Amino acid sequence: MIFHRLKSINKNQKGFTLIELIVAIAITGLIIGAIVASIFQLFNISARSDSRMLAVRQVQNAGHWISRDTLMAQSVDPDPADDGDTLGTEILILSWVAWERVGQQQEQYIDSYKVCYTYDADNEKLWRYQTITTKEYDKDGDIADPQPDDQNLTTFIADYITSISIPAMVDDKLNVTITASVPDASGAIEQRTYEIMPRSSA
């Protein structure tokens, strides 16, 4: 009697056929594959965006410093002779004289600035070398002795700089083209040209 009831129950129950199971597994596989592909694409886009922003920041930083110094400069040399004393090749030398400043004993100081930009093509780096030479005069206008020592400052400006072009000045304007490329799978490249007008030499 019990076996007869079990047999009757088994006949009324319906299960999954092999084809239904295969279709369900295939659909599940497609859904999982789409989710994995979407996640991978999201990470890939994020990595490309990060690399792009890194290249942009390097170009902007280089452009900021060169523009800042050129706007102050009274003398611009876009093709200096390389003296070999700095990292990389000298590509731009800027110089200017600052305003006079007066000390507590009415002595006067005049600061002369010289900024040299060098480009290390092998390591794709841009450097800035600054020298401040100060002349001191007493309250009678006579030059003091001894003179203050020069102040030297070396600053790393930008990385991943693949090229920097500074042709001769045209119409008293300095044109600087800077290109940065991040060395990864994204191949992010940023290039900008800055047109800068130095101040008068007077």
C-alpha cells in the first residue's frame, strides 16, 4: 500500500529535463560573463582615466612653472649652450632683476634671478635650477663687502615628458610645446602649447 502511494506521487512530480538544465547553465554563464566583462571594462576605463590625468598633470605642472618664470623674465634664451653641470640638457634660461628691498639698517638689497630649465630625455624628466644673486649696498649707496652668498635651488618639475619644444621667440612671445606620455598599456598622451609674453627688459 505504501509503495503504491509512493509510485503514484513519483508519477505526478515533474523535474528538470537535461535540456532545461543545459539552457539554465548557459543563461547563467552568459549573465556571469556579462557581469565580469562589465567589471573589467570599468577597471580598464578607470585605469585609462588615471593615466590620462597623470599625463595632464605633468604637462600642466611644467607649463605652470615655465609660464610663471617667463612672465617675470627680462632676458630669455630659448637655445642656451649646455654647460654639462646639470641633469639633462639645458633648454631654456631666464633671468631678471627683482625690486630693491631695504633692510633694518637702511641697507639695500638687489636680487638677480637666473632660472635654467633642463630636460633629461633618457629619463623623461624636467628640472628647474634657480640661482639668486644678491648685491648689498649700505645706506650711503656703497657696495657692501663681503657680498651675500648666492642661493641655489634645484626643483624637479615634471615626469613622463616625452618631448619639449621651445623654438626661437616670435613677436616677442615664447612658444613652448610640452608632450607627456604615461608608459603603460593605456598609452595616455597629453600635449599642450603655451604662448607666453615675457616682461619688458627695461
